Amino acid sequence: MQLLEFIMNNWILFLALFVVLVLLGMNMVRPKLLGFKEVKPNEVVRLINHEGAAMLDVREGSGYEKGHILNARHLVCSKSVYMSWMI
């Protein structure tokens, strides 16, 4: 009974909690729904060395010029394109 009263008195906080939990859940489930596969660092090295995997560097040009992975391709993306891809 007290819990229900507490929730009713603090409904904005519980709404915020619900929104945060939904966003966290979406963040965890979304890559799997989109078909992304998590690759461990040692698997990345194997793919690069033996499978001819392509590495894409999507940082700004200055970041790429400062240093990048050997044979990485620089793909220039505007922030708006990158953000729309992430959403």
C-alpha cells in the first residue's frame, strides 16, 4: 500500500526511471536486431591478418592524419550522416 502511494506521489521520477530502463534495454537489444556481431580483439586481429577484413576509420581527417591502423581506409562521414546511422 505504501509503495503504491509512494509511486503516485513521485510519478515523474518513476516515469523517468521507466524511460531510462527502456532506453538501456533498447541499447542492449538493438545491435542484435540489426544483425551486428560482437567481435573480440583477438578475433579482429585474425580477421585482418588471415581473412582480408577491411578496416574503416570514420574519424575526422585530422584524427586520421595523426594516426590510424595500418591499411585502414578513411571514410569521411558528416556528423549528421553518422548520427542518423546510429539512430
